[in-house]
Amino acid sequence: MYKGEIGSDETGAYTLSTAKSTETNGTSGDFIAFDLFFQVKEETQIYLTSTSSVKALDTSTGIENAARVAFMPQGTMATGSDLSAIQAQKAADNTGFVLWEPNYDVHTNAAVANASSNYGLSTTTTGASILDYYGVKTDIASNLNVPLNDKSSDYFAKMTPTITTTAAGIPSTAYEQVFKLGAGITKMRIYMWVEGQDVDCENNASGGSLSYNLQFSTLSQA
């Protein structure tokens, strides 16, 4: 992950600097990462159920609309394999990576203004279309004065979510396909964070608390 800070250049234009933030054990940090272990007897499609969501924990500031969840398979081993070997699995590449963007279709008035003034994007408070955004892929020094809305491939990569869901959530009549498991025990790393490149991540949304809810099923509906 890359943690960003907003600054400005000599003209007063917004700039972005970033620094790599690594995973550490503990109760505080810039993002959440944890592992789940799934065991199935045969190749199995896994779904997110209708109870899966990212919502404001109390009063909504709109920050829930900038939330992201990612699923990164680390490997699959046969049932009965050594426990330490199963736990030690680590993905060699991003094969199987799944990115979930919830609440894509709603924005606060401040987020709509932010989209227009800082990113040149037109959107609405409700019924919005999915917006393009460019995730940070490397450190950005503050003295480079990289514009906040830069799309240069030197620093950014266009992010295309694998799954998008509306603020109305996942319907009970058709759960959301999330990943497929091979026979055996799969180690899956889960990431949760607030995406700073999302138009909803702006000053008026600061201070909000989020509730991330995940429930998995082998069934496609309730």
C-alpha cells in the first residue's frame, strides 16, 4: 500500500506525495490485512452474500464510498498438508487478485464537487456511473510536485475493480461471485482500506468510522 499526503506547489495547485506502507502485526496501521483459510473437497465457486457490505458505523460522512476490499489467494495445498507449510504460503504474483468497490453509485455533494474541481470528472449524488481512478504504484517524493490528478504511468496505474456493488447492497436473490477455490486448503489474504484516489476521499469525509462486513457462501443465493 502507498499512504498519500496532499500538498501544494508554488502556484497553490494540489500535489500528491506518497510513501510505502508495509504490513505489520498490531492493532493500528494504514490498512487492514488478515488471512482466512478455506477448505473444500472439489473446485468450488465462492460468493459474497447479501450481508456483505461496507457501511458507516454511525453518522455517515461519505467515507464509506471510498472503501475498498481486496482478496489475494496465497496458494492451495492438499488437505492434510503440514500446518506450518499451509500458513507459510505466499503468492508469487497477483494471479487471482480480486478488487471489490462497494457503494460506487453514491457520492456526497462535496465528493461531486471534488470530482469536478480536482479530477475533471462529472458525477451525481445518486445513481452514479462507475468512475475511473488511478491507484498509486510507487513512492512519490514531495519535491516532485506531482499533481493530485496526475495519471502518469510513472506513478499511477488505472484500477478496474473486479466486483462493484451499489449502496443498496448485494441482493439475496443473486449473491456476488468473488473467487473460485481449488480442492484442498486455500490461504486467502484479505485487505481493507480507504482509497485515497477515490473522489469520495476528501476533507469533508474525514472522521467517519466504517463497518466492513464479509460473509461467504458456496450457494449463489439465499
